[in-house]
Amino acid sequence: PVALFVGVLERYKNVAGLAAAWRLVAARLPDARLHLVGSGTDTEIAEALEREGVRWDRRLTAAEVAQSLDDARVLLLPSASEGLPRVAMEAFLRGRAVIGSAAGGIPDIIEHDVNGLLVPYGDVEALADAIVAVLSDHELAVRLGDGALRSSTQWNRTPTEYARKVRDLVETVLARS
């Protein structure tokens, strides 16, 4: 079972909290793996995790990120703040659940126990418990992944669909004038 983090290694992404939670997970699930993707100012945390057996890729192509999502059971998003978390939407499109902090824009797209799990920001034990739950319970991972894929339809739009929605909105507003 693999958990994946994709993002910049900056304080607001809570990489330190992720590292602390992962150490708890590794003690409880020795066969579990963490794949960390990203670079930034918190590289010393990634370097320490790498020495502990975590796979760390500083940069991947879009195709490699997609493959990493396919290889993972869950995406981790323990951030203190997010606008609209695109990486979570990418995970949904690939049928992968997301474990995220109940902070910023994350709860706007993650519905707890439907397409992922939400944990209080900064609660290392709650994050570890959620990771253990998804990595150790295949049925839970499949159910949340199915929910994630169903959720993806609201984010999966072609440029033509987007343009049509904007045109419809403008026409609606103009009709009220």
C-alpha cells in the first residue's frame, strides 16, 4: 500500500506534520510506503524521510504524476491552506481518495467518508489514523476511490463546456437587465 504526497515542500503544506504522521504509520504498517513528490524550502524533512526509506522525487512529468497516482492507494493533502486543490481533483479523476486537512479549500471538494477523509489541521495522530485506515482496509480504499471518481465529474470540463457555461451565465445576467 502506497500513500502519495504531491506538492511544494513549504511550511503551509505541513510537510513536518506529514513526516511525523508517517513515522507513526510506518510503525503500525511496516509494509506501507510513502511516495513524496516535490521540492521547496523544507527539503531537509524530505531528505530525512528518504533516509528512512521514503521514495522522494523532486520533480515528475505530468505523465509520471498520473502513474504515481495510479500506483498509490491514497493522496495526502495535510496543508494548512489551499485554494482549490488541483492535485486532489487529479486524484479524483484517477479514482483515488484524498486524505486532507479540514482547512482552506480542501473541505470544499473532499466530502468526508465519501471521496476521502478529512482530519483536523495539525493533528498528527488523526492524520496517521486516517492513513492507516485507508492503507490497511482495501474495501475502504475502493469505496472512497469510487466516490472520488464519481466526484470528478463536477471538475472534468472541456474548454467547450466551460465556454458554454460562461455564455449561459452571461445570457442569464443580460436577460435580467
